[in-house]
Amino acid sequence: MLHYLWKILKIIGLFAVLLMTIAFLFWPQHKTNNDERIHVRYWYATGQKEELPFTVRLFNEMQDSIFVEAVAIPWQESEKKILTAILSDNPPDIVDHFAPVVKWASRMGLYPLDSFIAADQFDSTVIFPACWQEMQWQGHVFAMPTATASYALFYNKEMFRQAGLDPDKPPRTWDEVRQYARKLVRRTERGHITQMGFLFHLGRTLKVSQQTEEPLLLMAWQKQVPFTDPQKEKVLFANEQMVELLNYVLEANQDVPLPDQLAFVAGFGYGDQHAFTSGRLAMMILPGNFPDHIAAYRPGLDYGVSVIPSFEGFPTASSTATWWMAIPRGAKHPRAAWEFIKFVVDKEVQLQSLQAMDENLFPANRLAAMDASFLYKDFNQIFLDQLNYAHSTSILPLAHDTFWREFTNAVERVVHGKQQPWDALKQAELIIQNELNRAVAYDHYVREHMQFPGIAQ
Amino acid sequence: MKNTVQHFWNNPLKRREALTGYLFISPWVLGFLIFGIYPIIMSIYYSLCQYDVLRVPQFIGLQNFKELLADDPYFWKSIWNTLYFTVLRIPLSILGSLLLAVLVNNAIRGIRFFRTIYFIPSIVTGVVLSVLWMWMFNPQYGLINSFLAFMGLKGPLWLQSPQWSKPALVLMGLWSIGGGRMLVFLAALQGIPQHLYEAVDLDGGGWWSKFRHVTLPMISPVLFLWTVLEVIFSFQIFTEAYVMTKGGPLDSTLFYNLYLYFKAFDDFQMGYASALAWLLLVLTLAVTLIQFKIGKRWVYYEGEQRGA
């Protein structure tokens, strides 16, 4: 009997050794350096490069009490990684991200920064108002904007010349855009479109892949169309102004037959296949870092940048696309994390960081953006001016994705002739409202059953 | 039974063997329980909740299922798209693989080379394949429309068209007809005894008789297996639509799993997504059971006696 027991014990022992080996191999690696600095874990989302962010290097060189450990996470997977990290109660101390802050804040995924802001008397007026507004949810600040993408109208001067248009007179109104666009269409002998002037409708894939913004959205902002009531409880998607705008887009879009347009846009891609960089689309609304993209993929391109067109008598409008840093719920070193976050938005650090980066993202700190060392760059003054007319895309935090999906789908249904504008907008409104009602009811339940996360000081 | 159990525990050799066996399978069993069974059970609970992952779940009973079946137009749209895709894809892919298997079953010179050539496309991964086919389907410059233009035909808009987007994805699926499915069919074909064909020859039957009365019945278990598997695979289509169309145009490629993904990871509606997942399981199970029921009529198993 003892013999068998001994054999079983040996097998168990073998398994234990095996498990310990596996555990040793996969155990999270912690720095074993002897410094007594607080180690702050920072996850930054990145597309390709995994090099250490300039701000981290600078901070670590200057600090003797905090050390930032930066970990690159793939951009497309970042939301899921952050989500699971918070859920497992083992999040990093800082995350940086691009998606709407309120999507996370409204779901209690982030710690509010109010106490740090108050304690350090952080001057929030240095941040662009539109960006700062995006960081808030129910009167609390949940993140710090670090950079933003201000939009403007890019136009191809060479294509303007070939079409007999003055390359120094970009369109100022949507009607002019339409007139110019008609002149800029080129076809092959077989009827295939080889170039177009402007796309009034983007569909569900081009906005992201081409880094552009939906014209209808900008038009709606220019005309100050309310998408919701002030309390953000009732969706006001179907209204006369939106119908009017949708009809305008529909009419402008019909200048080129839809099948021809669809065949044309199917060839758009990334890098040198981008619609503007490849010289196939003469006018596009693009972000402030796009000149770097052009410099990388089409250095000799003759182009100009101008204010986003508007309707006669209405101001221009733009949207923000803000990168932010925040402290996720369950972070172990929130105070130290705040020190780094605060450091990153300092004017001098932002300027140094911009000089060190390949891409010319627009600093969230207004003082940095207005500094002569930044403004001297081509077109930055235009992007700066546009930021003063920028709106946040966080229109309905509790139903954010549904809102934008339905917005896109409604336009698509109208453009494809499946529905009249009013019907399409009404259908979208009902779906968004339904989603909002469900989210609000859940939110009320959560507030009764879950403590809002605060930071232990 | 009781005696058997007593006998087992009184027999040290059997006891030792059993314990050793359990010990060896315990890592897998533990993994299965923790990473397989636990999430499955939790998803049943979450399907009855409003739950966004980051906050506490709220029990709402069958509300998610009610909403899905009664108020969600995208649910029915995604069901329709998935069934359309499945019905169009399965006959084509199975017939294609079978045809290819019959072709490469011939004892001709260099047949192994051809088998390898036909198999190679199936090893390309989903995302790469999707990007490749996006260019193949390009209405202006794509290979397919260029070929059609060469033949004097005007090609469709493929992925840009609500009418052609699903057939395009079916066509793309045919890319891998020379993969695992063809190999299994080939193995089944090679397992058919030669004397059955000789018997048809003696009866004066031609190639059609051989195929109809020998080949088809003999490979019917394999055909049945693949039909069942293909239904399950088709119900789970995701990558192609996610990479190539994002569900568009006009939701024409909003397949069930893609919709589930949007609900879970865009909207963070895990409760709703769990309900969707369970309905998919029920749907798949129902279709599979129907297939088994119908399969009894046409699947022939060697050694089985009809009516016995």
C-alpha cells in the first residue's frame, strides 16, 4: 500500500515541478533594480512602433521618486485589453487611448481626476475647451487630453490647375465644393472614374481608413442641429434641419452616379493608396498630422490646406479626435500616475515631445499649440483656428456606438435610395432612443448597487 | 454495479491505474472546467442580465431574448444574411471539393503535385485572404472584373453592392475547396472497394451508375459529416465580413457573429451578446438535429441493415 502511495506522491511531485516551471516561465516580470522609486505601469496604444515614448524617457531621466514602465499594446486590441485588465483588478496605472472617454467614464472604468486637479491647482484653461469638455462625465474629469487631431480641408493644387480652377482659391462654401467637384471628375475611355473632386458620402468604412470626417456631421454642427435634448435623455435625430441637410448631401452625391462612385472608392487603401495621397480625390477633410503622411508617401505632392467649408453665412465647424491619458479603476499608484499625466501635458514637454515625434499630432495644451516653435510649421495656424470651432463626437455617452452606427446607416440607406431622409432618420432615432432608455435604466440600477470608484488619497 | 465498484476499489492494480489516469488528465480537466465550463455557465446567467462588463450585472429575466425576437431589426437581418450565406455556400463548397477530390483521385503522372497545389490556398489565414480578395473584387481594377471585361461582360460591384456582397463572400469561400474537405473526400473515395465498381461493369452500368449507386452511397457518411460541419462553420462566419465590409453595404453582410461582436465589444452589451450567443447555439442545434433526422434517409453506413 505504501509503495503505491509513494508512487502517487511521485506523480504529484512531478506535476508540481511541472506547474512551478510553467508558473516561473510565465510569471509577470518585475524589475529587480534596487531603486526605491514607485514603478508606474503605463499602457500606450500603438500601430506599429514599439519604441519607448519620448515623454517616458524624459520623465524617467528627471524623476527620482517615480519610474514609468511603458508597455506598448496593439491599437486594434487596446479596448479589449484595457477592459479585461480592469475586470481582473490588475490594470496598469495609466492607459492612453483614443476612443471617447465617456464611454469608459460612464461605465466606471476610470478614476475621476478631480481631487488631483484641485490639490495641484491644475489650470485646465490651458487645454483646448473642446478637448477638455470631452474628458468630462457628470461634472467630473476622468482623463487628460494629450493630443488631438484638428481637421481642415486639404486640396490638390495640381488637380485644380488641370481642371482650370485657381489653386490659390480653395472653396469656402459647400456649394463651391460641389461646383469644383463637378469639374474635377475624370473618367477613362471605358467610363471608369479615375479621379473625383469630393465625396459627400463616405459609408461605413472610409471614415476610419481614410482618416476623414463625415461631411453631414460637419454640416449639422455648422447649422447647430441638436441631436439630443439638453439633458441627453431624448434623441432628436429626426428633425427638419437634418432632413434638409440629408437632402443636400443626397443631391450633391448624385452629381456622380452612385455605382461609379462605389467602384471608384473600392480602390482606396492605406499609405500611398490613400485617396488624397494617391492623387485620386482632389479635396478631403483630413487631420492636422496628415502633412506628415503626405511627406512620407508622396513627398512632392502640390497641395494646400484651407478652412473647412460651410454654408453661406454659417461658421465653419470641425471635430476633435483626442488622445487622452487616464487612471483605470483598480490602479495601484494613482498619485504617481497623475504626476506623469500632468507632466505629459506641460507646455514645454508637449513641445519637446512634438519635435521628437515623427507625426505632427496637435498638442492638447493650447499654449504649446500657439507657441511659435510649433506654429511655424505649414498650415498649423489653420488647424489651430479650426480647433476653436471644434465639437466633440461624444454626443450620447451611454449609447455612443449605437448613435454613430445608426447615423452612418441612416445616411447609407438614403444614399442607396432605400429610404426617404425622414424615414431613415426616424428609424435611426427609434433605435438610438431604445438603446439610450435601456442604458439609462441600467445606469440607475448600477448607482444603487455599486460604489462609484474614488481614489484613496 | 455495486459489486463492480467494490471490486474496483479492492483491486489495487486497477485503482492505481485509474488514479494515475485521472492525474494525467487532471490538467486538461481543470483547464476545461475553468476556461470552458465556467464561462459557458456564466454566459447563461449574463444572457438574463443587463451587463456591460465593467459594472455589476442587473438581472432582467428574459428581457434580452424578448427584445431580440420582437424589437431588434438587426437580429432578423443577421439571421437572414447568415442563412442566405449558408444555403448558397454549402452546396457549392461541398460539390466543389467533391469534384476536385474525384479529379485528384485519378492515378495519373504527377498527381501528388496537383494535390499539393490544390491544397496550398487553404493554408492562407483569414485576414490575409480577406485583404487579397478585396483587391480581387475591386470593381475597376480587380482580377475578376478585368476577366469579365475581357469576355465582354460588365462585372458587378461585388463588395460595394448589397445584392452581390454575399455571393462575393461565397465565391471567396470556394478558394479553399482544395483544403481539408477535399482530402477527407479523397480518403473516402480511395476507401471504396474496387470490386463494387467491377460489379457495375458486369451489370453494364456506365460512369453515372457507378457514381450514383457506388460512389455516393459509399462516401455518404463523409458527405453528411461535412454538411453538418459546414453548417456550423457558415453560421460562425465573421472574419471576412469584419475585415472586408464591416457588415455593409446596407447591412447586407451583417452576419450573426458580426452583430454579436458589435454588441459585445463595441456597445459593451455582454448580456445581450450572451443572449445572442445562446440563440445561435439553439439555432445550430436545431439545424443539426434536422440534418441528422434527414441524414438517416440518405446516409449509408457499411454493416448497417436498412429496417433492422
